[in-house]
Amino acid sequence: MTTQTSPVPTVRGIASPASTRPIGRARGLAALVAMAVTSFILITAEFLPGGLLTLIASDLGVTPGQAGQAVTVTALAGLLIAPTITLIVPGLDRRVVMTALAALAAVSDLAVALAPNLLTLLLSRLLIGAAIGGFWSLSLAVVARITTPSGVARGMMIVNVGNTLASVIGVPLGIWASGTLPWRDVFVIAAGLSLAVAVALLFLLPATPAGQRAGLGIFLRMARRPGITPALIGHVLVVLGHMGAYAFIRVGLERIPDLDAAGVGVLLTAFGLGGFLGNLLCGLVAARSLRLLSAVVPVVMGLMIGALALFPSFGLAFVATTLWGASFGGWLVVVNVWIARVMPDELETGGSLVVIGFQLAIVIGAAAGGWIVDQSGAFTLFLAAAIVAIVGGVVFAVSARSRHSEGATPV
């Protein structure tokens, strides 16, 4: 999964919108909505294999753990592309790049739908990983071109609606569709939607000149700041615990007696709705309660993941998945507010570090989770994921307080 830092009053390395011809308000809003829809489709497609895992594994004749590596390779490609996309296409109009990335996602989904074996499927998923990493790395620059400098934060909020909707209805919609359609048809539909948004981006986005290339060294310089690296390690562990379980959530939920595809869809919808509410509620109190949230949110996440392993009943699973979703949605707020406070002079770089941490955690979580679920089952996987999330929260909370003691903006 992927996220962006929200409030961004100024961002280094992005040309001021005033330096190019402004676009009309109506077209600007339409462009932001098109980006939000693109985000929705990309994130939905990223995690579709998690919900269709058993169907894909059965069709291709592999284990669920092996099929789950479709999520691993997607995140790996995103991890590699996120910090390097500006080096790969240094001078190309960002409207053209964003359009090409959406088209690349369409190619990926269609190739997955036609994949005759696991290797072909995994190679196809590399393409959508690259599309996701590139999209989120360039989205801030494009939003800054669409809006005024003071409107960048609002523009990013609109784009991020796609993330929220993907977790609320995108993946569950794929699960429900799989109840009536073959899993391959679900990816064909995703390919068609990706192609449609590519066309929309081409016509709605304004021309966006490439910004200055900062190089990869800036990431190392920012990571050397006191307290940054330990807290980022904690962040990676929290997301690792989440993704280790979430990538195999269907396998875990199938431990619940008599749970059918519709029931799985209900529980995933509860997760998404919880994520939406958690994001909203934590956003309202994070400014004054960030220390408390940084410790409480990962603990709740870990306890709920553990509860799914220990108490496999539908009623308890509904509560646990809802609170798990709420805590993960809250974590998106916690880590982004923290990075904005400790790196106010390099918000874009800080946001990229958060995204890189997410992608790294997804790679490790899906790979390790696949091995654990094949060797020991979902019970062991979910307990291990719960412990990792809690440990990550402790590391992050302690590191964030250490940063505060050294004179940073209070968290």
C-alpha cells in the first residue's frame, strides 16, 4: 500500500504553479478527481491477489503462500521505482508520465488475467508495482501544478480519497465479484478501468514540467537526522505486522467456521470502514495527542490481529477486523503527522521515506508471511504479525520521544 503526507504548505523541488499557466477551477477539480479515481484503481488492483488468493492458487496449482508473492513483487517494484522515477524520466512532461503509468497498470492487469502460470503472473505484477510507485512519487508535483500553493494540501486530500475508497469498497468489491465471476475476469475489468483513467488523465491533467532532480543522496542525508532512522524502523515494523497478516487475510479468515465468500467480503468491508473512521478520528486529535496515538494505535492493531488468530468466530472477527482497520487508518495519520513535524523543510523527501518504508514492509511481510503460512499456518502467522506490530509501535514511540528531547517540534 501506498500513502502520502497530507498538509504540505511548501514543498522543495516542485515548481510553483505560478510559474506555469494556471488552469480553470472546474478543470482543476476534474483533474484531481481523475487522480483520485486512478489511486482507487491502482490500490484496489495492488491488493486484489490477497482477496482472491485461494482461487488463484487453486487455478495455477500452487500454494496460497506462493500465490501471495504476487503482493511481494508488486511492492518490490514500487520500492525500486518510488525513489528513482524522476531519474528514469528526468525531463518528460509529468502528464505524459502519469498517463503512461495508468496504461502500464492496464497492461499488467490484462497480463495477470492471461497468465498461464505463477511465474508469468509474478512478472506481470512487477508492472503495476512500477505504476503505483511512480504515481505516488509524482502525484504531489502534479497536484502542485493543478492547485495554488495554498491549495496543495486540499488537492492531496482529494487524491487520497482514492486510497480510502479502495480499502473500503475496492478490495471487497473484488471479493464479491469473484463469487460470480472467474478471478481472471476480475483482472480484465481492472485492466479496462485502468485504461479508461489513462485516457482521462491525458485529457484532464495540465502539462506539468519536470522539476529539478535532487538525486538519491538527499534520502541518506535526511535519514541521518537524529531520531529519524529509528522511528522509520519502528514504522516499517508496524506496517510489516499489518501486511504480514493482511496479505493473507483470506487464508486467516477461512479459519472461521462456515464463512463463505460473502462473509469474507463483509469482514473486509468492516476493515475498510474502520480504516476510514480511524483515519478521520485520529486526524482530528493527532495535533495534540500524537505521543499517545503513536503508542496506542500499534498496540490496538497488534491485539486485533492476534484476536483473529485466537478467537475464530464471525462476531469477534467483525469487531477485530473493524478495529484493526481503524488502527491501520490511524497509523497513516500518525506517521505522516510525525514526518511533517520532524522534517518541515523537506516534506516531499519525508513523504517519500514514509512510502519507501511502506513498500519495504509490504515486500518483507508478504514474503515472510507466505513462508510462515505454508510452514505453520495462518494461526502462527497472525500471532507473529501481532507481536511485530506491537514491537514496532514501541520502537516508534520511544524514538519519536527521543527526537522531541533533542529539540525538534514537539510530537
